[in-house]
Amino acid sequence: MSQVSPSEFKIAVLPGDGIGVEVMNACIALLDAAQKHDKGPTLRMTSYEAGAQHYAAAGEALPERTLDAARNAHAVLFGAMGWPDVRYPDGTEPIPQLDLRMALDLYAGVRPIRWFPGLPKVLANERATDIDFVLVREQTEGLFYARGRGTVDNQAGEAYDTMQITRRGTERISRFAFDLAERRKARRGKARVTCVDKANVFTSMAFFRDVFNDVARKYEDVSADHAYVDAMALTMVAKPWTLDVLVTENMFGDILSDLAAGLIGGMGMAPSADIGDDHGLFQPAHGTAPDIAGQDKANPGAMFLSGAMMLDWLADRFDQPMLAQRARNIENALQMVLAKGETRPMEYGGSAGTRAMTEAVIAALPYANR
């Protein structure tokens, strides 16, 4: 896609299943409201079908039309997809988000975790209010490489899934993590990237660490260290405020990102981005939550923050500082609402559903430009 900065950005919207539809509608309303407060570019958001329920109705989880739209858009805004009772004939779930990662080569899964006033204080230590780190997850190989390639030998009673680690994949995810740490350094005053692996057990993970170390030598202004994945799980609970940027394999990142979200109260405030060299997809880290779907109970916070991440990515990619300011306005408005405490998501024991949270954040936008 051309890097010439347009005045209008095409956003492919994939609401998906369950609460994905509800939080997406909320996010679109917020993005529409936010762009009315500045003179920056407009977002032209168009919805496309995909997901488990679309598979159940039409026999395809990711239609070619939707994939083409994602390829040709400036960015993809994604709700949540999947449904417990909808399965492929082999028993696995339709997961279009994984198909999109592979089709668009979205190799970097970016999961920022930051506490701010109004969020639950999950940890007793007062320093937990300083939690501000990013988990960077390689998303095109690792153990997820085995998806669709696993083998079962019923006669022998054995099943195998193979982990793949390549130099190319590890180099580029490591560079992504170090570049991110350098950008964060301007705000934090320091930068550190931690390689999270299991190099003491697996040859593939020892290789991952060696390649990481090769990349680290090229970033003199960013410190680098290592942690085994089990030790990192403990560190996340014991002293997460010491962390900056973590980089890890696909499956390890999948597990640790959910643990990380728990440190700030749950998945409802955990945004994420799937980034490649040519495409970006932005989605809340939570699932479709069938137990509360359609009941106006979902916390749209993670979706709002994912929308802000999209604006930041577009701002950087197309040199559009007004989009970055729009992202700050959205973040600030959400933080103001939560800090004030009058409108509190049901997820955190309050009474505000999806619509009430959306209305409150939109109402705070005029006061958020700071």
C-alpha cells in the first residue's frame, strides 16, 4: 500500500461474534465522535462478515471478499470471533483471526498492559500502580505453526504438534521489540527488552535466544536480558512494575498475555494489535463471551483502546499527528470516566453496560484534549 498520506482512511471492520458486535458498535460510535473534535483525516469504516456464526450460516468463516477488503484497507478493526458450539469437522474452532495473521503476515502481536486510576488494584503492593509494559508475541510460527499440521497415530496412541522457530521470524520480532522499546524510552527514560523462552529445555528456544542476542547487540541504547517463561509468570505476579518490553514465542505469548490482563482487572481493558510490515489489525484481547452476549453487559474499554492503537499506528505510518492526538483524546476520555468512578463497568462491579460506558466516554471527549 502506498505511504502517501490520504485525507480519508479505509478501515475494514470485522465485528465477528457475540460481544464482538456490541463492542465494535460502541467503538465505531466513539471513533465517529472523536473525529468531529479535530480537523484530521476521516475514517471510512465498512463492515464485513466473518466469524463462527457466519461459518454456521454460510459455510465459510473468512469469505474471500472479507480477506480482500482487509488486504486493501489502511487498517483492520476487529471485534471478537468464535463460538463454543461451532466447530469444523475435525473438532477445531473457526478462528479467522489466525487465518488473517497468516494471510497478511501479521507477525507481531502487541499487548500493552498499563494500570491507570479507576482500574481495580489486583495486587496489594502499591507499586502495582506503576504497571506499564508491553508483551510482544511472534505470531506466524512457534507452536501455532502446528495448526492444521498436527498428526495423530491412534494405533500407537500418540499425537504430535511441531514447533517451528526460524531465524527470519525471530530476527524480525526481536527488531520489532527493540524498536518499540526505543520509542517508549522517550516517555520512560529507559528501555529494556526481555527475551522470554525455555532455552534450558528446548533446542528451538535456545535458538530463539541466540538469534535474539544477535539482534540485541545492534541496539546499544536498549538493555537486554532473559527470563524463562515459568519464571516470568511469577515475575508478572510478584513485581510486574519492573517490566518494560517482553518478546516471546507464539504459545508462550498467548498464555502470558491473559495473565498480564489479569494484573489490571481483566480482559475488558486489554487491547491488542497484530502488526506486519504492510498491514495492521486491531482488536480487544478478550473473546466473544457467549454468557453475556446480547445483554449490554460487555466492557468496551479494550475495544476503545484498540481503536486508539489503530490511530497511533496510522499516525506513525502516514505521518498524521492529528490521528495520534485523536488517540490520546480517546484514551484520556476513557481514563477520566473510570477515574471519576460514577460510570463503572459491570466487569468491575459497577452498573454500567456497554451503552452507558460508550455514552460516558463520548461525553468526556470535549475535556480530553490535554
